[in-house]
Amino acid sequence: MTSRRFRRIVEQRFDAPTLVGRKPRRIARGAFRARPEGTASPAIAAAGTSTSSEEITTIRRPFRAPPPPKEGPRINREIRGVPQIQLIDEEGTNVGVVAFYDALDRAEEAGLDLVEIAPNSVPPVCKLLDYGRFKFLAQKKAAEARRNQKVVEIKEIKLRPGIDDHDYDTKMKQSRRFFEEGDKVKVTLRFRGREMAHQDLGLQVLARFRDDTADIAKVEADPRLEGKQMIMILAPR
């Protein structure tokens, strides 16, 4: 490269008067030029401003979530804002309207808890009892009720339009056993091929089934056609 061409390139890229007669000094990538003392670059000034604004906006009072609601009735000093209550003693006798702290002292003397059983009454109704034993008996009663609860199931009985008497009697015995156990019965009658042209035969079979179980079951869903099958649902009386 000739010196004239090199000088023209230097004049285009750098300040030509300051580089005449000497080699151009290359500035490394990422380096900063010196600035007078007391001055800061625009990027640093902007960063400082944003930082101060962020500090101002992020300083706030910590959020305190409300306490979770208590399950069950309020007891003892959890009953607040009630100057008077309707008191029932441990024997079930209605004592009458008394001051809240008098009732609380009476519960502490008896070694019992003051339990709010009717918070919406005016004044609220509270009773003296052992809350731990009361809670245990309530849980035991709920568990026993769940254990004795009957889950109603839907049993299915399948029929055909041309079912013979022996098969029909067998299906009838099965359905009666289901009704005695408290379950519902879904009667499904399926058509095949040209049997779809004789749906009245299927209705006759379902009507016969309904009449034979009328003493122990009732119709919950009338016969309806779904595709190639007719369905009827019976429930125990």
C-alpha cells in the first residue's frame, strides 16, 4: 500500500491534523477516553439515576397476609368483641345473659372451655364443655356416618328383542337382587341388523321389564334410542 493511499485512509478515519507526521494510535476496543475530573459519562449518570429511583420505589412496608380462617367454633379468648353472651352450663342449663369475662372465669374454674355454638345470635350463645372431647366425638361421628354411607351404583342388564323366557327370568332375578342392595339398574336392549326396523318389539320387552319390577323399582329415565340400542334406567323404591 502506498503512503499516499495510507494517509488518505487515515484522514478519513481519524482527525487528520493531529496525525500528520506520526503514526495513528489505535484505541483498543472497549477503552474509554479520559474525561475531566468531576464529570461522569452519560451511561453512568443514567445508571445512577435509575438506581436511585429503583431504591425509592422498592422501599415499602412488607406485606402481611391475613391469618387463615379458623376451622370450627371460637373458644375462650378467641371470642372477641362480645361484651355479653348467652351462657349454657356443662349440664345444659340455660344460665342467661352474663358478662363475657364472668363466663370465661367460670369456665376456667370448672376446668372447661367456653365454646361459641351460635355466633349469629344476639347475644351469641356459648356453652361450657370440654372442647377436646367435643371435637373427638364430632370426628368419630362423621367417620361413622361416612362408613355407613351407601354408595349407589348403576348395574347394567342387557336384553335382546327376541329374548326367551328362561334368559328373561335370569335377568329379572339379577335386577331384583340389585334393587334390594339399593343400586340402580340400567336396562340396555341392543338391536342387530334388520331388528332396527322393529323397534316396537324392543319397547314391548322394556315395558314388560318395567311392569314386572314395578313393586320394587320405579322408572328414573324413560326408554330412549341411542344408536343401535335402547336404554331405560330404573331406581329402587
